[in-house]
Amino acid sequence: MALSDVLPDEDPTLTLGELATLVGGELKGDPLTRVTGLGTLERATPSQISFLANPRYRAQLSTTQAAAVLMKPEDAVGYEGQAVLLANPYLAFAQLTHRFDRTPRPAVGVHASAVIARSARLGEGVRIGPQVVIGEDVVIGARVIIESGSVIHDRVHVGDDCVIRSRVVIHHDCHLGQRVSIQSGAVIGGDGFGFAPARGAWHKIAQIGAVILHDDVDIGVNTTIDRGALEDTVIHTGAIIDNQVQIAHNVVIGAHTAIAACCGIAGSTRIGAHCVLAGGVGVVGHIEICDRVQITGMSMITKSITEPGSYSSGTAFDSTDNWKKMAVRLRRLDELAQRVRALEDATDQS
Amino acid sequence: MALSDVLPDEDPTLTLGELATLVGGELKGDPLTRVTGLGTLERATPSQISFLANPRYRAQLSTTQAAAVLMKPEDAVGYEGQAVLLANPYLAFAQLTHRFDRTPRPAVGVHASAVIARSARLGEGVRIGPQVVIGEDVVIGARVIIESGSVIHDRVHVGDDCVIRSRVVIHHDCHLGQRVSIQSGAVIGGDGFGFAPARGAWHKIAQIGAVILHDDVDIGVNTTIDRGALEDTVIHTGAIIDNQVQIAHNVVIGAHTAIAACCGIAGSTRIGAHCVLAGGVGVVGHIEICDRVQITGMSMITKSITEPGSYSSGTAFDSTDNWKKMAVRLRRLDELAQRVRALEDATDQS
Amino acid sequence: MALSDVLPDEDPTLTLGELATLVGGELKGDPLTRVTGLGTLERATPSQISFLANPRYRAQLSTTQAAAVLMKPEDAVGYEGQAVLLANPYLAFAQLTHRFDRTPRPAVGVHASAVIARSARLGEGVRIGPQVVIGEDVVIGARVIIESGSVIHDRVHVGDDCVIRSRVVIHHDCHLGQRVSIQSGAVIGGDGFGFAPARGAWHKIAQIGAVILHDDVDIGVNTTIDRGALEDTVIHTGAIIDNQVQIAHNVVIGAHTAIAACCGIAGSTRIGAHCVLAGGVGVVGHIEICDRVQITGMSMITKSITEPGSYSSGTAFDSTDNWKKMAVRLRRLDELAQRVRALEDATDQS
């Protein structure tokens, strides 16, 4: 038996006509043109299809070699080349990428080297790779993919069509909805950082909550989501979380919120729906951020946010020499403000 | 053989009388009340016990459904409900969580799929899960738990009662004291980042020190602690380190210091005892931080600290529009200060 | 069969004469002096060799117990002890560390518990440890070391003399040159964070590029390097990347650039050659940083950099009390600047 089903069975190439039908677009060009792949406007070969989603790349239309370009009708005005016209070319491009994706899947069934507890229940069509460990009373839904070396602890529930990449750990009693995707190295349901201080030492608080990942949640590589202390840590439907993000115990993330790489969310904080946190953002514990908040990269959020909008902290970068002068002045900013006040008083009196 | 001993053998439920004895508290209420779990004041059910540790939750006493509340005697004045009175209710709560903890343990013994070097010595009562790898001349103490997929390299020493969760790596020659806990995905003793520059290229310096984790140290998920270059990296007794923390080679962390998630400590820095670093703090290399220092979240510490106390860096967050104005002004702060000086000179002369 | 070849076959000890020849230095002292290890000037024992690379440690020459000291000829003037004189003592020290390195290597061959696809091709002298998984059509070069629990997915190419430590994941179609080193827990070729927004939800874009690591690249513990969306993510020759670094899809890192721990580089950014990023630096996406740029710790780089030199952002740390005053003033900096302008106007008029 092969380790994996290397490629989709079907040939991924298609004609431009088939492609237009697939994405629901209007074809401007020869429906028999052969499409063998995808490329950027700048680098696509004559058998690849490309897309124009961001107007700033419009100038590349005049030089692109692409077989055809996915674009909005209004962008195609005056464009001579072949095109597929539709309202959301970026979404169409996203759909097409899956056609050309060569990610191997473990072969259907359970690899001989996997260790599966007798009480675990596996759905139909599961693909469980080498060295996977599945604990007691685990439930794995239909068509779930679990790659090499992942560990699913006792009583975890994995919904239908989830994809669990390599060397993931899901600790006991966590619950995944349907179509949840977890990238390699992520750890779901590790112990939260809970300790009671007494007599100069720290006493561990067992973390008896779990983690709930609702449908269509996407978790990045080496990201860590801690189990709740008493209640659960919850990530709502369709939230997407990038690599090396840390989500502490009892955090709640709203539906369709996006959290970029290297963010850290401290314990018991609640983030609303449709928020976007850029990379490296830190959010302190026990606060609430409302729906539709954007936070720019590496900002530190120390208080609740109750109004939608964009928020930032930090300083702009500069040459280290200029930055040092600024930093010295900054430490004396309070004094400077007092001197301005004194000048104002002097001016008023004069 | 089952993969795990799913639950503590005993029924975790107990009476309020037994509970008061267990935590050494004074019972105000019916000793026969049945307690089946733990909950927050806000959400505890009538068979769960709760606790009041932070006065800010005092108002919830009037509405809680909890079977009883762990609290200080002074907080119980005027409280009509059932209570267990003691000096440190949060510590008592911490003790009770272990009673209701359902973390599965690998079955006693060595799982058939584990690979154990012939020269390794295993203490009595060890629980070694599936796919674990234990190298040559490793010593594993009594009652140690090692979960699935962890790798313990040659000559590592693991003291009695340590708990090593899933997919941990401990590299060669590292030493763990007793009751050390390492969460999933952590890597202890990877190579430090040591390279000698020559002729425009980097030449690797083999890292021939190790990592010493003293008794009762707690290491978080996906945290990385590098081995020393020549001498050892050392974490002293009872220090607790959260998830995704990076500790570079030759760092020394003092006893009972707490380091929250996403901190990074650069090489050869020494941090004292009883310090607390909030999340995302960065500390540069080759400095010393004395005992009992607190550092607030996402601060950058660039020089030694010789006085206990609290330290911070960064800026407060604001709406991105306001923040941009601030950031522009900040780049011209030196110029602003010079203009204030000029005004002062002008005012003095007038 | 032993799990590992525990130690280099040869006795690591050597004479001072042999050592001087090995590093190409001029010996001042007894060539028969026995050297059994390496130590710092401060702590070396009389059978260990030490080095003086940084003039700030020069004073320690008078008290060191070291058998001999690697140093520059100009630093040896007036030094009475034994020495090995050469132009780059730190490089010589780096060379010697490998002599005393005790890192175990998996035994030559393939461990019985490893799972190797039939179509994989293994070079001569490979050392493949327990629980390793190697997918279909993988090519592993000569003398490659792969430690326990690592997963190499389909069609990956690993060049000669690469070292892949424990529990590494390399996803499909990635390409490693020669002598690439990947520390434990790193994940190469995970999916980039690419989603198309439509109707309030995120639609995954399959990541069909790969990761290319050129010769002599060094990747740290738990570091994550995402595969490209359409084209590849590329790390050029001799770049060194520390622990817990996140490199997003389509990033290009130039040759011999060093990136310290906890940095995050967002998608499609290009960093030049011979750059140095200190720990915790964040770089936004879609920008370019030219060759020979240094960035100080925890800086946030938000725009392209076209001039070599050193760059910084952030604020200096202070006591939290002082910092709070500063932070309050800072939020009103725009107002303060306007007040200074008003004073200047008033002064001009007077």
C-alpha cells in the first residue's frame, strides 16, 4: 500500500471554457485554450491563468503572458487579452487553487503503524497516517484526514471533513466541529497557565475546561490554544488563526475573526466577530473587544474596545541614531510638557 | 490493554464536610451537601463549589447558585449561604481542581510501540505512552509520565514524578529534577544560536552545554529552552514558564519566577528569583535582572535592572488616526524639544 | 543495535600542539599540554582551552586557569600564559567546539520503527532514527541525519549532509540544498495564511508553491516557514534563522542574513543579504529591505528600507510609574506640538 494518495485522481488541467463554467464567470476568449496552472500576472506562463484583484497591479495587464485573466468586468474595459469576467476574481482564484493543489493525503484507512484505542470510533473514509495515536473514546467523523505523528487524546470529538496535519496534539475532551483545519505542530488543549501563589511558591491549578473549535475554524502551524480553567476556551465559526499564535485559557474568539501570526491573547479575554488582528499583536487578559475591530501590527491592547474601528500602538521606525535621540527625549516628555506649561504661563502674564 | 487509565479510580464527588477537611477550612453549612464539581461564582450549579478570591467579584455572592463558596472569614460577614472559611481560598480552589481533573494518563508500563534503548533505566511505576523514544543511558525516575510521541535523547536524567506531555523533545545530557512538568511540543536543549562570523559567512559553534531544570519547574506548550554554549542553561526551582517562550543559551532564571507566554530571553541573561514577566516581554542578552522585578506586557528590557519594582516600555494604544498623528510628532520630538529651548531662551531674554 | 552512535569514535582529547595545528595557529607554550575540553576564561579548568575574542574580557587573562588561550597576536603582548595565536580566535573556538560535541547521532541505516515509502530514495550513509516517516518519491542525500519522529512528506528533496533534528516536519515538494540544518520542532512548508474574503467569510487559498532552503541554511527550534501561495518561499545560502521565527509565504531572505529568535516576517517581503535582525523584530508584508541592514530588537518595520544601516522603533523602558506619565503625555503629543507652535507665534508677534 502506498503511504499516500499522491495526487487527485483527475488530471488538473482543463480548458478555459470549463474553467469559466467552474467559477461562474463570463468568458472573453477561446474556450478551448488549455489551462495547466496558475500564476501571478508578472510570471504566469502562456498556459497558466492569472487574476487581477488589486487595481495596483493593473499595469501588468499589458505585459502578462497568462492564458487568461480573472477580472471584474469594469477592469476589462479596453483589455484585448483573454479574460474571465466575474464580480470577485480573488474568490474565483481561491477556488481554482484547490484544483491545482498537490498536497498528498494519507491513504484511505488507518496506517499499520498508527495506535488506535479499541474504544475509538472512526467515521467512513477516514485517512489516518503513520504513527498517529488516537486515545480512548475518541470520535472521528467521516472523511477526516489525520497526518503522520498526530496525537488525539481521550474523548476528543473531531467532526466530519476535518483536516489535521502532521504532529498536531489535541488534548482530552476537546471538541472540533466540521471542516476544521489544524496545521502541523499546533497544540490544542494544553494546560492553561494557572497557578495559585502561596508562601512564595506557585501551586498548579488543574485546567478542567476544554477547547471548542466550531465549524470551519482554521488553526496555523505551531499555534497553541490552551484549555479552559473551569469553563472552555472557544473559537467560533470560521475564525482563521495563523502560525505561532498563543491563545490562553478561557479566551473566546468571535466568528470570522482573523488573527495573523505571532499574536498572543491573554486569559479570559473576549474578541468579537469579524475582527482582524495583524501580526504580533498582544491583548491583555480579562478584557473585551467588540465586533469589527482592526488592530495594526505589534500593537498592545490593554483595555476593552467598545467601538468598531482601527487601533494601534508603538512608534514608527527610524534610523537607530535618530531613534536614540527620540527615545532620550521621550523619557523627559513629562518635563518638556511642564516647561511648555511654564512658557504659556509666562506668555499669559506678559 | 487500554491506552490510558482514563480517570482517577475514585469517584471525584465528595461531601462538603469531606471537602472542608481536605482543604483545612471551617465549614459553615450542611456537611452532607454533595459536591460534584467546581464552577465560577457566576456559573456554578447547585452541586458545584466556587470561590471568592478577588474582592471585585464580591457582588456575585448574592446571586451564585454554588453549593458553597471557599472564602476568607472576613468576606463571609453577612453572607447567608454555605461557605468554607480559610485564609487562602484561591489555594484551596487550586487543590480541589486536581480532584476533578480528568487528564488521562498513559497506562502503567511501557507501550508496545515505544522505542526504549537497552541501556535506559526506568523507575518503578513509570507510564510511557505510544511512540515514545528513549535514548541510550537515559535515567527515568519513579512514577514519571511520558505521553505519546515524546523523544528523550541520550543521557538525559528525568527525576521522580516528572510529567512530560505529548511530543516533547529533550535533547542529550539535559537534567530534570523532581516533579518537573513539560507541556506538549516543548523542546528542551536544542542548539543555542551561536555562530562565528568570518569572511561574510556564519560558522556554527557546537553547543556543548546542557539544560538544567530544577525541581518543580513548569514549562509551557511549544516553549523552547536552548542548551548552553559551554556552560548550562539553568531554570531554578519552582520557576513557571508559559507557552511559546524562548529562552536562549546560558540564560539563568531564578527560583519561583513566572514568565508569561511569548516572552523571549536572549543569551547569557540572568533573571532573579520571584520575578514576574508579563506576556510578550523581550529581554536582551548579557544583562542581569535582580530579584522581585515585575515587567509589564510587551516591554523591551535593554539594560540590567538592579532595583526591585515594576518596569515598562512601549506606548498606549489609540485609534489608528490619532496614533498616526502621534507617531509623526514623535519622529520630530527632538526638534520640538529644541524649539521649546529656543522659546525659553527668548522668554528669558525678553 | 544501539539506538545511536553515542560519541565520536575518537577520544576528543588532544595535545596543545595538535590543537594549534588543527586551527592553524602559532603555539606559545608546551605542545604536550593535554586539552580535554573548552571553557570560558572565567571558568576554564587547567585542562581546558579558552579564547579571547572580545577585548572587554581582557582583564580575565590575569586570573584564568585555562591550559591555553586562543587569541590575536596583538592581545598576547605581555601575556605570560600559554596561548595559540591567530587572526580570528572566535572562529578557531567555533571549530574546536565540534571536537568536543557529544550530540548523539542515530545509528547508520534506517531504524526498524521508521516508515519509509517504497518510492523514496536514500543516499549512502544516511542515519534515520526511530518513528521517522518518509513519503513517496522523497530523495534523501548522502550522510543525511534525520532524528526521531520527523516527518518528510512526498517529493521533498534533502541534499547531502543535511541534519534534521527531532520531530521536524517538511511538507511536500520542498527542496533543501546541502548541509542544511533544521532544529527540532520546526515546520517547513506549512500552508501560508491565504484566504479570500467573500460575504463575511474567509475562503482558503490552497498554497501551491513550496519552500526552497539553499545550501548551509540553519533553521531554529519550532520555527515555521510557510510554503508559497503560487511561487516559492526562498531562504538563500548560509542564512541563519533562530528559534520560534515565523516566515510567511513568498518571503525571500538573502544570503548570510541572520534572524534572531521570535521575529515575524509577513508575506511576500524580501530581505537582502548580510542583514541582521535582532530578537522579536516584526516586518510587514510586501516590502523590501536592502542588503546590510541591521534592525534592533523588537522593532516594527512598516516600510521598505533602501539604505544599509541600523534601524529601530519602540521606546526605552522605565519604571512603570514614570512610563505611565510618559504614555499619558504621549497621547497628547499632537496637542503639545500645537501649543508650542502657538507660543512661537505669540513670541514672534511680541
